[in-house]
Amino acid sequence: PSAEPVRIREGGTERPAKLIVGLTPFLPEPELRREFAPLLDYLGAKVGLPVEILKAESYVATTRLFTDYKVHLAVLAPFAYVRAKRDHPDLILLATHIADGSSTYASYIVSRDDAPYNSVEDLRGKRFMYNDRASASGYLYPLAYMQALGIVPEKFFRSLGFAGNHQKVIDSVLKGEADAGAVASTVLTMMRNENPEARRLKILAKTGRIPYDAYCASPRLDQALVDQLRAALLDLSTRTEEGRRVLQGLSSINGFVAVGDDHYDEVRRVARMVEGNTTLP
């Protein structure tokens, strides 16, 4: 078998013929592609490579595609990122984004506004919908919030489900398939702007602030390409005409900032508290 490529600083030696980008399925595929296509086209133009989007079937599957080297870039949800970084320490963190002037977003527990619930404690014996077990806002932080209240969800709720993305959580609550659910603040805002029905949701709890997604590169990529990709992200801002054009569909993103791995330490702390998971550094 051929030898592994020589590592140059944080990157490797591979310069692919096209850039394959893995996306976490926090939205259904059509909406996900609509949201990210302008950004990924911009990155491809900056580095002179065509771009192919690869949407994984689940949050965990996104990290598997990435760590199996089936994609060159990935936008990883924060909890999925800390798991991927634990298993593959050489994962390259390029940047995270800023949205609405902040580097963090919120996790909400919501119900319909015509439901007789005013707090999570009112949901005893009801049906609850999570997003995905690797979702920070759709699972980890709501679970930590409930544990702090002394709630054991498996005993407290009549049923628990996993919708697979935030939009499906919202839809299941609106349709009465679940009495309440856990969603990202960003997706709730997006849905309220696009779908008047989503304005019928009320927030029962805000379960914590979470760092935004990690934009990561494969350690096999050529160092010069890694540097180009990072620079292209960091140069992008809604302060410029190009930035406003590229970012107009991306959930109120203002631009990108370089962060260290410790930016996600709070997610690790919550994971250890919730899961007793001592394998997360």
C-alpha cells in the first residue's frame, strides 16, 4: 500500500479535482442546499475548484463521511464537532460564523400557543420531540435543562421521538403529533419568517447558549488549500456587497471568525454532565 502523505504543519498534500462538502442535515435537503449553495459556490470560486454538496442522513453520519475522508470540508454541528475532534484530533477547524452579531445561538423548548402549557414542568405525561442525538440545541442542551429540573425524560413524558431535523420538530408540534419539542433558535426564527403557521409556537424554555457550527477541513488537504479556504471564509462579511450577496440566505450570518478548539469546551462540559461521558476531553 502507498505511504500516507507527508503532513505539512496542520494540512496534508492532497489537492482534489473537486471540493466535496458535507452538510449536517439540520434542515430538509432542499432548504439545506438553498441555504449553503451561494457560500459553497463562493468558496469554490476562491480556490478554483468545482464544489459538490453531500448531505448526510444524520448528524453522526456527517462526521462519519468526514472522518472517513469522503468529504474535504464539512459544516459540523457543535456537538457533532466535539465528538469528531475527540476521535480525530487532527481535524482542522477553519472558522465559525457570527449571526445576528453573536457567536452563539439558543436552544428552545416550544409548544403551540393554544396549548395549556407554560413551562416544561407542565408537560408531564405528554409527547416530546427531539431533533437528533448528536444535536446540541435539539437534544443535548434541552436534556441538560430537564436534568437540572430533576426530570428524567423517559419517565416524565408519555413518549419521546427524534424527528431528524429542526424543521420536522416544528412541523410535528404544529400538526399535533408532539405536544412540545426542542429546536434551535435560528431555525425557529427562519421558520417564523417563512411560514406564518410557525408563529403559533410559544417558547416554554430557553435551555442555554451554544457556539455556532464548526467549519472544518480534512487533514489530508494541501496546506495552501487549507489556508485559502480559511482566508476566504474570514474575508466574507455582510459589510461588503459580495458578502451580502453570498450570505443573504444563511440564517442571518454576518461573517466568519477564527476560533480555537476551546471555543467548544462548554459543549464538552454539558456533554459530560448529561452523559457522564469522560471520553470527551
